Amino acid sequence: MNTPALKEWPLWEVFVRSKQGLEHKHCGSLHASDARHALQMARDIYTRRQEGVSIWVVPSIAITASEPDSKDSFFDPAADKVYRHPTFYEIPDKVGHM
């Protein structure tokens, strides 16, 4: 059996949703041979205390991120679009957590 070394496996980013949370939060990275393997390893490593209810694994290579050095120019255009902020909307009480 010719298995590549751990460091040769692709890098995966792990996101876990806790029992109290509504969103998945990035909790770390790991090397795994494929998506199924990454999911199993993420479960074993990042939810040992049974705190998670959902796990996402994403190949690191599939993530595109903004550059920290260009944050001012990248995020500046949002400041003049106040209509995008939820302060103009009334949320019905039935909606609950939003």
C-alpha cells in the first residue's frame, strides 16, 4: 500500500456549529486524503467534548480571501450604502433570533 505522507495530503479548513450557535465558526485546519476523511478527522479532533452539531470541511485551496493590507480600499465602498444596514427594517417578534 503506497499512502502519501500526511504532509502531502491536501489542507482542509474546519468549521463547526456548536449546540448554542446559529453559525459555523472556523476552528482550525487539518491534512486529510479526501473530504470524507477530513470530515471524520474534524469530528475526532474538534468535537471531542460533543459540543458540535454540524461540521463543514473545505479545501483550503478553494478559499479566496481579501488582502489584509487592502482592507481600507476594499471595505470603504460599503460605508456609503447605509440602506444595506438592517437598522431600516422592523423584524417581527415571531422571527426570534435574527
